[in-house]
Amino acid sequence: MNGYTTYEAWNTALWIDSDENLQRLADNWITIAQESKHPDADKFPQIYAEIMLKMIKRAGSTKTGDGVLWTLENIAEYFTTNI
């Protein structure tokens, strides 16, 4: 699935990249992580995923447009794959 372990993870990535606000946020976080010299930079994908999931849920969304649940694991895989 284009580098993702499951259809659900791939679909989550597709929807993050298709939403201008989520994509802009993710791109900024990915750049920060790539440039970071922080000793805990390996934890950034999980941290970013937790924040993004809270934002998505706060906006009232529970599923992607294709009906896949927004999950911490799938969003974290997005960041892990792209950092």
C-alpha cells in the first residue's frame, strides 16, 4: 500500500494529504522533526499523531471520507513514514 502496512493506514495518509490544513500542519511538523537535533526526536511521530488526532476529533470527525476510523496508530504511521 504505497509504503503503508494496511489499507487503513494508507487511507488515513491519503486523507491527511488531501486536506489542505492537515497537510500544511503535517508538512511543518515533518520539517521540524527532520531538522531537529533533539535526543527524543524518534518520539515525534507519536506526539504529532496524538495532537493531530485530538484536533481531528475536536473538529467533530471520527472517520476519513472513506469511512476509515481516525486512529492514533494510523496517524503515527503517517508521520513515521514521512519523517
